[in-house]
Amino acid sequence: MKAIRVKEFGGPEVMRLEEIPTPKPGPAEVLVKVKAVGVNPVDTYIRSGAYANKPPLPYTPGADAAGTVEAVGSEVKGLKPGARVYCAGSLTGTYAEYALCKISQVHPIPEHITFSQGAAVNVAYATAYRALVQRAQAKAGEILLVHGASGGVGIAAVQWGRSLGLCVIGTASTEKGLKLVMDQGAHYACNHSKPGYLDEIKTITGGKGVDIVLEMLANVNLHNDLTILARDGHVVVIGSRGKIEIDPRLTMAVDGNIHGMSLMTVNETDLYSIHCAIVAGLQTKSLNPVVGKEIPLANASQAHADVMAAGAHGKIVLIP
């Protein structure tokens, strides 16, 4: 099979398309024929060597994919070849024509969800659910601010927020992004590249502030988030690309809470709950992944450049 291989940590150019043996499933494993691959910012951090948990070299990148079951191990029950699935992680990496997975990493997708949409599910929707429900403990009627709401995780957060009965404010930096945020169900969209957008958010909330902030770029926004936080509010740090100085007194004034999160730290019980919620949301159509761009697998280096560029609009997907 063809797969992207990384033999040294570095820039996007270290990823090369190679021919390697197709894996075979063990007793409790599933081999998935990959139809589409989801690209995430964390893939670039790992590839560059900047991520804390580095895989042994060489490796195939990727945790997200969708496709059909090719083969199953002898202990796998209730899953047959041909079944349409999304992958929530894999044993061998997903930037490839086939991915070997544990049975717990494979989940069904309904017929109305395309494979490209399926590849956009795992990291985006699991991250948003973990942040919103399991960390911030969101309740219907609360006000949610999604910073960077036009990207993969942001869109997922907007959809989750609406499905849970929250008032959703999303930010983006372009007119196209703002329209996308509104199209996905946000009640309000603010341009975070313009001066005064924080005052706009305060006005929207009637001066109360927001109950929950999902923060994709904490090294830029965290201090400002604390200035618009409602009493007992929560900021969940989903992404950060560096350090930032904040005034802790801002949290003291409102009994505010700052939470970190990473899918790498989620226990099996919480992970099971996350994917039960995702599968149900896909089946009921309250969740509808948005694909912004499809790129051939051989051009994975371009996808890594694009996923880190400002102004994301939906998920970037690789096609083997």
C-alpha cells in the first residue's frame, strides 16, 4: 500500500509517499480501507518534533480517517467487511491507503455522511465535546464563545453548542468565515481581527459576559478572554502556540475557571462517552462536518502548510 512516511522530524518536506506492506489485523483489530484522511494541527506539531509525545521513527502520521472495513480479526464481533466507519486513532497511522485499528477506534458513519465528512469527525468533534461537556460542563441556556469558529474544531463546537441549547457566539477573521459560522448555527458572529470586537461581545451579552470560552489560540487571546468572562465562567484552552502573560485577578473577580485539555489524556470511559455522543449526533443530523478542502495524499506537505494558515474554513482532507 501507499503511505506517507516520516523518517526524521522537521518541516513538511520530511513527509514522503512510499510503498509499504499492507498490515493484517490481529484477533481484536480491524483493517480499514481509507477513503479520506483528516488533517489536524496536532499532526504538524508531531511531525516537526515539537510535540511532547513523539512517535518512534519512522512513522505514518494521522489519527483521523474514514473508509470501509477491509478485514477483521477473529475476536471482532458485529463488524463486517464493507461497513462504513470513521477512525478515532489507529495503530499504524491514517495517512495511508489502509489503517490498522483497535476495535475501540472504529465507529459507524451513516449513509448521508460522506467519507470526507467522516474523516473530519474524530479530533474536531471529540475535542469540542470534551471541552464543552466534560471540561466546562455546559448547561442549556448558557452563553458560549467559540474563538476561531470557522475551523474544524470551531465548527464542531458551534454545532455541539446549538444541539445542547446554548447561545453561541463565534469569531472568525474573514467575511467568508463569518458567514460559515452563521450558516453552522451560531446566533452571532464577530470579526476577531477588528478592534472593538470584545466590546461587541459584551454588548451581545448585555454586560453579563460569556459563560464558556473555547479558546483555540490561548497565547494570543487568553488574557482578553478573562475580561469578558461571566461569574463562575469557564475558559477551556484547546490550542496554544506559545506563552502569554495574564492577570490572575481577572479570574478572582468572577470566580473564573481556566481548564486545559488534550485528547491524549482522556480515559477510556470518557472516550467511550464522547464517541457515543458523536455517533448519535451524526445519525440525528445535529452534527454535520464541513470539509473545506480536499488534497491528494501525495501532497500532504501542502495540507500541513494550509492547516496552520490563518482563516481556516472547514476541515482539510487528504484523498488516497
